[in-house]
Amino acid sequence: MKALFDTVSYNCSKLVTKSYSTSFSLATKMLYKSIRFDIYNIYGFVRFADEIVDSFHDYDKATLFNRFSDDLENALKDKISLNPILNAFQHTFHKYNIDKSLVDAFMNSMRLDLHKTEYLTEEEYKQYIYGSADVVGLMCLKVFVNGDNAKYDELKDTAMSLGSAFQKVNFLRDLKADFEGLDRTYFPNTDLNNLDEKSKQDIIDDIEADFEKGLSGIQKLPIEAKFGVFMAYRYYHQLLKKLKKTPALQIKNTRIRVSNPKKIELLMRSYVKYQLNLM
């Protein structure tokens, strides 16, 4: 039965989310049940693509990525895939009429990670972030507004800003892994060998501007999505606060994280703020 296979596929995407990101999984649980699996389906797809370019060092990444890309195209065309993650994603893609250009932009940014190690200009940097993060926010927004194109257009810019903020926090937190493990630097005009407080503060100021714009959009989201997205915002904002307090040289030599007990505390405090309309 196709319905059973689809259920197995959705559960695979949920398992990927829970296994790879406790924070995103926790935030997704705060969404209404009616949209929860569709967000799992999007996350499963983007996580698998990202894993190919970031983690599979003992294999031919380009061959694996090309194969994944071909399977994705067939899944979207045929509306089925024997890869359960792609089968789940194609369901959400068609259900919410997600623009194919968003998927293409994401895959283009992931493909860059196969060979590009530096982003020397602001234009290159912004284009990469658009494809790797902003479009993921837009895919999720398609689910959140459930076909309301006017609402989508209203919130599009703020969703992109929130996606940018999340990605830039990841870049700052993962400086050591990206620079030493993958030989990548994303921030333009920044010497990571000599990261100083001014450079760090410039990056943080940019992220805070994205967060401010993104929060204004969260406040206008449909009720089904608002608290879950607010929870994700609070988690990443907490990460940024910790990064802000961490000396520049230490950021390059360690990985800042939010402990699981702190995540639960954030959840409770976020719920209180949400209920009191203090977002």
C-alpha cells in the first residue's frame, strides 16, 4: 500500500530530525500536529543533502551528490521515490506547491560546498546564504501559511531574514569545524587566523539586525506555526548571546552549545512569553 510506504517515509524524516538536531526537533514539536510532519519532511531533505557535502569524507562526494540530485528530480517529477526521505519531501513539495526555484537554489548552494572554500565578496556570501538558508525558511513558510499567497508575500522577507540569522549563528558557532575540518570560511573580509573582537562584533551586529526583522515576522505567523518558530528563534538567540560573551579567539577554538537543561528552561520561559504576548 502506497499510504503505508508514505507513513514510513514521514517517520524516517522525523527520525532524521530527532537524530541530527535536538533543538530543531524540540521546536518542531511545538508546531500544530497538522503541519509538523511537513516540516520534518523538509528538514530530512535538506539534512541529507548537507550531510553528503559535509560528512562523507571517505567517499566520492560529487558522485553521491549528483546521484542524490538525480533522485530528487525524479521524485519531484514522478511523485514517488524509493528513497524514503525524498518520497516524504516530494509529498510536501506538491502539497504546498513549493516553488521549484527554491529547491534549485538550495541544491546549488550545497553543490558549492563540494569545492568552494572561500566567499570573498558580500555578493557571493549573500547568494550562498540565500540558497543554503533563506530558501529553507521560505519552504517552511509555504507550509505555515497553507496556501495563503498574500500572507506568504507579506512574510517572505522576514522569513528570509530569520533563515539568514540562523545560518550566520551556525557559521559563527562552527568556525573551528568549518575552518579546520572542512577548510571553509564563509564570512567575507574576515581573517579567521586572526579573528579579533571588532570582526566578531561586526558579524554579531549583522546577525542581530536579521533577528530583529525575523521576529517581526514571527509575530504575524498563523497560530499553527507561531510558537514553534518562536521557540527556534529563542534557541538561536540564546546561542548568539553565548557567542557574544565568548572571546573571539575562544570562538575559533571551541564549539559553543546550549545544554539540554537550558533548552528545557528556554522552552518554559518562551511559553510564558508567548502566552503573555511578550514576544
